[in-house]
Amino acid sequence: MLSAFSRYRMVAPRTRVVTVTASRESTAPAALALPHTDDVPRRAGRRAGAASRLPGLALAVAIAVAATGIGRLVPIVGGPVAGIVIGVVVAALVTPGPRWRPGITTASKTVLQASVVVLGSQLSLMQIVHVGLSSLPVMLGTLTAALVSAYWIGRWLGVTGNLRTLVGVGTAICGASAIAAVTPVIGAAGVEVAYAVTTIFLFNISAVLVFPVLGHLLGMSQHAFGLFAGTAVNDMSSVVAAATTYGHSAATYAVVVKLTRTLLIIPISLGLAALVARRERVHATASTAVDGDTEQAVTAGIRSRVHVLRLVPRFLIGFLLVAGANTIGLVPAGLHPALSQVSVFLITVALSAIGLSTDLPGLRRAGHRPLVLGAALWVVVSVTSLALQRATGLG
């Protein structure tokens, strides 16, 4: 009994101490103040982050205002094209330093995505479904032509496998976005990504400048040019710029085609993941047979794990939501012209920032072979798009 009582005396005070301590912790003012204390640096960090973006954003907006004025004076050029040209010239003369980069990056990505979301107010979901389905023959034809040509022409030029894949996928689907999505799947090196993005960017700018002129020379309708731009131009920004220069109807049609085309990155990424996993399993099996190392067999295929939902751009979801709101009448018809102008101005801001981001030394470092491959694919996709339009009667 004495030993039992002693055990009780040893345990009981500890229990009471723990209880009292917990009570003090739960009622102490300092404990309640901790979250607020942690929020202070967070808020300060957000304010600092927002302030750091202001110089670059202001510069992009200033160029966009000037470009909009030029676009009104020379409608065939348009504000978006003028914006990207001014941005490139400014970047060539005075390279924007670190102070400007956060805002320029925000303008070239976030503002562009916002412009596409606003464009959804000009369309209904029925139009989107109709345009997406009707453009599939041209879309799938240009995709196949780009990927097959990338493989064979790239091999002939001696362009390495991953770089060849990145340039091919970027040309076939959605430029830098497709390159970013495929990079972790195939395990491409940073230098390969830089070369591919630089190559794609060069021909994006070329498409913005050349395609509207080509469309007028061929006498293409708004519908035909929208389909042409949506299937033959690489990046969303360049699609929007080229089509907006050609006309409002061409722009809305091209955006829907391009967004539908962007979704093709999902099956392409999954297919590449399967190929990479198969290649790594074969390599791991061979290594295990030689030296008994099972680590490669365990890790084989890790890079090929693809999160499908992450491949769907958020701005695409926003675009569909706004189009859905317009479909059920939540966007007043009287606001459509103003929203259209807002979208065009946001596009001009984004393209001005993209022009400011031009890496001219990177273009020189890329060498001639990736550029030749990019040029060849650009021509192949353009000719295929025009030929399929004529063959299917969609143009």
C-alpha cells in the first residue's frame, strides 16, 4: 500500500502541473498575440513585393500607352505589335536592371492571363465548343506535322534529343508554356530549356509581324485568319497579338482555338511520361543485371509522374468561367465594347513587357542549329495549317 501511495504521490502532482500549464498556455495573452506577430512580417513582405513590381509595371504601361497611340495612327500595325517592337528596342538600348524585372515579369505573365480571361466576356460556351470541335482537324494535323518534323529534321541537323523535343512541343502546342510543362517530364537541362524558349520566342515575334501581312496578301477572312493564328502561332501572347492586329473577330476566334490547342499538352505530357518511364525501366533493368544496383530500378519513372490538373492553366479556367457568365447573361451587352478595349490594352501591356524581356545575348548563344530547326518547324506548321484549311473547307 505504501508503495502504491508513493506512486500516486509521484504521479498526481505531475498530472496537476501539466493541467495547470496547459491552462496557462491556453489563456495567456502572449499566445493569442503570436499569430498577429507572425502576420506583421508577412504583411510587410506582401507590401514590399507589391512595391517592387511597380517600376516594371509602370514602364510596361507607359510603353503600352505610347503603343496604343501608334496603333490608332497606323491601324494595320496595331497597339500590341507596336508595344512588343518598342519593348524590344528599349531592351536592346538599355537593358532593364533588377529593379524593373519583378514588374516586367508580372506584366508579361499575370497581365497577359488577365487579358485572356477578359476576352471570355466576348464569347459564349456554345461558341467555344463549336469552334474547338470544328478546328480539331487543322489543330491535330499541325500538331502531328510539328512533332514528326521536329524528330526527323532535328536528327538531320544534329540537335540533341531533349532540345529537339522541347522545340517541337513548343512549336506544336503553346510555346513556353508547353516547354515548361514538358521539362520536368523528360528531365531536360536548364541550358536546353533556355535555348528552346529563346528559339520559340524569336519566331513568336516573327509571327506577330509577318502573319497579319500574309493574311491580307492572301485575302483571308477574319474566321480563316483566326484559325490560322490559333493553330500556326506558338505562344498565346503572339496568337493574341497577331489576331488582334488583324481584327476583333479574328482575335476572339483565335483565342478559343489556341486555348483548345493548349489542352493538348495534357495527352502529350502523359505520352512523353510513358516513353520516359519505359526508357528508364529498360536502363534500370540493364544496370541491375550488370552490377546488381537496384536503386535505379526503384527510382525509374519518378520524373514521369505527371499531375494532370497542374497541366491545365488557371487562366483557361478563368476564361471558361467568364464565358459561362456571359452565356447566362451576367455580363451586360453594353459592357462588351469596353471590355474588349480593356482586353486589348492589357494585351498591349503584356506584350510590351515581353519585348522588354528579350534576351538578345541568349539568341546569340543559342547557336544556329536550334534556330534553323525552329524556322523549319514554323514554316511546316504554317503551310500545314493553310493547306488543311483549304482541304477541309474551314478557311
